[in-house]
Amino acid sequence: MERLAAEEALAWAVDPRSVQVVCLLEGTASLAWAGGEQRLAAGDTVVVPAAMGSVELRPWGACVAVVAGAGGQHLVDPLAKESDDV
């Protein structure tokens, strides 16, 4: 599980071995991927398919989210800024 506090866009590659669950704890944001985007408000949760590729959390102001997935350590490793991929 990874806790993200962001005021700017944060992109990462979804590990193809595990779905991820993104829960927005505070603020508002959108979760974007190639071909789509989902608006999120505090308390909203989305399941991101393992085959999604890259996603980008785009906060509207400050937000706090939790990203979780099966598999432990390999979930944290893909969390890297790759804004140009989305």
C-alpha cells in the first residue's frame, strides 16, 4: 500500500501482475489513462486493471490517495513520475 499526497499530477505504470485499487481520501482529482478519465471525490474508490498500462492522478488542489494492490513490494516500485505517458 502506498499513500500519496499530491498537489500536482502524478503518473505511474500499473504493474501488469496485479490490479490496483486507488482510494481518494481527501480532496478532488481525476484518474486518467490513455483514452479515458474518471473524476474522483473524497471517499471514491476505483479498481485499475493490471493491463491498464499507465495512469495519472490529476489533483484539483491538494489531495491524498491510497494505492493498493496484491503482491507487496512490486506495487511501490512502479510509482514514478511518467506524466508524458498518459
